[in-house]
Amino acid sequence: MAALAASCKGSSRSAPVPPPPPPAGPAQVRRGPQIAQPAESSVIIAWLSNQPAVGSVEYVESLGNSAEVFEGAPASEHVIRLAGLKENTLYHYRLLHDGVVASEGHFFKTAPADPAAPLRCAVFGDSGSGTAAQLAVAAQVKISDPDLVLITGDVIYNVGAPHELDPAYFIPYRELIDRIPFYPSLGNHDVATAGGQPLLDALYLPRNNYTETEHYYSFDRGSVAHFIALDSNEDTTMGQPQWLWLDEDLAKAKSAGARWIFAYFHHPPYSSSSHGSSLDRRRNLGPLFDQFHVDFVFNGHDHDYERTYPLAAEEVVNADQEPDYTDPQGTVYIVTGGGGRDLYFSGLSDFTAVSESVHHHLQVDVRADKVEITAVRSDGSVLDRMSVAKTH
């Protein structure tokens, strides 16, 4: 026995560690739900569970019959596409795991079939830090009740790591993302971990660039509005893949008759705050925005609000029409980096129409003939209003 004990003591092998037991009881929702890419007759609903289960979504329109869509096998990541829906219709839905209700009280609305239907967007950036200011901005966005949300980067502080996703994004926006599609662009903090892949892996964004990544993409809402999300952390110089894709995407949007074109990304070509203007992005992207008459460019990075006069070839145009423009000959650039992080000072430049150091979001109301933009402080008060009308 002594010899056996000695030989065991000298062995480098250890007993295998058994896997942890599965959680007791039925699977629970760990994250979500979130909706993505809603169309006239379809939508994606995604969520995570704390253990594998066969997920399903039961949904019903007001005063209508219910239906249920099931997954084919147990999973912890659940992605279910609902199809055959009615356009411009409110649906209520709930999540089930193995036939047991796991989460309920959710709803969404499908897109209207009318290509010129009015649209409301919310826009903000530099938000994801779990602060009281972030929650205050989110509360105002909820009151605004937009059809979709654009984020101008720095979605996840401090470094876009997996453990930061819930406190910085999924928890603060849980009462929004279950009914409203969010379309983020990537900021410098988001890409600090694995080039932003943890965030992108958790979302379900369009994949319509050359490499089919979610780093930059575009989407339409009817025939009126075309949206372009760029990754300003990547190379934007002429001839590089993102620039070539943007050139082609803008040409297609114009050819298809898009009435309004919105671009958004993190680093601002025009800013008077701490980081200041990103001159290389201005030099690389500005000529394309001028050539294709992009109407609005939304940015973050500087934690304040700043709106320019319309700009063309880096010069102010039509300033005499401020704040309500008709057929302006330039692009309006807006820094909207007041989504929740600590604020920077607001500065003034020759191109500045309005600036303020304040937590806020933009409410963007789009019609075929007019866009109205209202900047709303986190206390609900209005800090800026402007509009652009088109007569042809």
C-alpha cells in the first residue's frame, strides 16, 4: 500500500474534472429578445438562453389568430425568422423553450408597403457605458417611439469585450431592442477587442458589402430613405475596398431613385470639440458625399452636439436659410455623441450652426418631400430643430 501511495503521489495526471451540472428547471432567457431587419412581411427575432432548448416564437396580430415558429433542434442561441406577415401591422409575440413560455409582453410592427410612408429614426452615439445618462437618453428614445435606431459608434465601452455587452447595450436598451431594430456603426472603443467581432457576433446586421461582413453596410426603408453605415476605423481612402463599395452603393441608390441619403459613422469630418475634425475622413469621403448629394452625415466620437450649415467642397452654402432649408446645395453634418458617456466641451467653427455639450439624441422625421430633425436633451427638452425640404 505504501508503494502504491508513493507511485500515485508522483504521477502528473489528475482526475478529470466533471462538467458543471445543467441549471435546474427549464431554460431561461439570458439575453434579449432583439428584432432585426424588419420588412413588409418578415422579421428576425433572436435571443440567448442559459441552456440548450428548442426555441419557438408565438405571435399574433391584434384581433387575429396566433401562429408559432419552431427551431429544428435545441440551442442556446436562437434566431427565428417570421415570414408571411402583413405589412404595416402590429404583432405581439412571446418566446418559448421546449414549449414553456420563457418571456412575453413583446411586440413589433412590420414595415409599410407604401414606399413613401413617413419614417421616424432615432440617432445617437458614444453611449454604451451603463450610466444614468445612457438610461435617460434611452428613456427619451422610447418616448419618441422611432421605427429604427442608428448608433454612431462606441456602442460598447470600454473595449468592446464580450463581458461588456450586457451592461453596455442589452440591458440599457432591453425595452427598445425587442420591438425596434438597431443599426449600429463601429467606434474606436468597439473595435478594441478582436476588431469589434464580439459586438457584431451579438447582432444581426445586413451583409451587403464585398466581403459580406457587418463592418459596413447599407439598407433602404421604402424608396424614400437610404442608410449607409461605415466603419471609419478601417481605411477610407480612394481605391480601398470600403471606398469602392461606398462609391458603388451611392451610385445604385441614386439610380434607384432614393429621395434621401443618410450616412453615419464614428469619426466626424467636421467637429469643433475635443477630438476635432477628422481631416482624412473629410478628404476621403467628402468628395463622394458631394458627388452623390448625400443629405445628412451623422457622427460621434466627440461627446457633444454640433450641427453644421450645409457644406459642399468644404465650404458653407445656403446659410441664409438657417434653420429651414429648401433644396440646399450641400450636406448637413451632425455630431451626436451625447448618448451617455462623459461629455466634452462644445466648440464653434465657421461651419457650425448650433453646438451644445449635452446628453441627447436626434429624432429624424422623414417624408418624401421633407426631413425634420429635432435634437432632444436627456430631460426631454429641445435643444435644436432644423429641416430640409426638396421641391424636385
